[in-house]
Amino acid sequence: MPQAFAKLGVTFLYPDNWTLEEEDDPAGPESVTVYSPGGAFWSLSAHPPETDPQDLAESAVEAMREEYKQIETEPAVLANSDCDLVGFDLAFYYLDLTNTACIRCFGTDDACYAVFYQAEDREFQQFEQGFQAMTRSLLDSVT
């Protein structure tokens, strides 16, 4: 049975065997991250509503470029019923393993949200549908 998170003006479902951690950093956006037992994660951060989703996605890519010098990026735009998600798919090496990450950003009247999920490639294949289901449950709560 999935667990539910309901804060930051949204709700989303996540697997009951994943660990949830909230961050309320006064210097940054409010965020929540759920971690799989193996290290994959799905994260949500809430930014001021005037934040441009495309700018937020590009800033996230730049932060990743600073961390991982050899990174491949591909733009991603997903149409949802009431809002469009903009972002990027990323591929990079970490600890000699290939990793995949996805950044998806969208705005509402209340906030601009960034969804970020990442895993080592074998684990990414295992959890990709779960990442997408968490994102869909999030979008269902705001549309």
C-alpha cells in the first residue's frame, strides 16, 4: 500500500518501503525526497510562483554540470492535461556507474515545482514506472 505525502500545497503517493525526508532550509526552497532501499531517489522542491519553470530546469542542469563534468542532456517537454512540464533527461557517470536523472518543472498559481529523480541505470529501469507514477500522482493533486 503506497504512502501519501501532503504538504507544500501538493499531495503525492510513494512506495511504502521508501524513506521520506523533508528539508525546510530557510536559505533555499522547501523540499521533500523519497529514497529507495537501493539509493534511487525522487525529489520535489517548491519555489516562488513567479519562478519560470524553464529557467528552473536550466539552473538544475547547470548545477549538475558543476558536479559531473561529463554529462549528456536532452530537453524534455511533457504535456499534461492542465500544465506542461519542461525539463531535461541527463546521463552521467558516478562511481564508475552510468546514471540517469530526470528534471521536470511546472508552475501553478501557488508555486513553481521541480521534480528530480535519479538512479544508477539498472535501478532506473527498475523504478522508472514508479518515478512516473509518483509524478502523475503529484500532477493529479494540482490539476
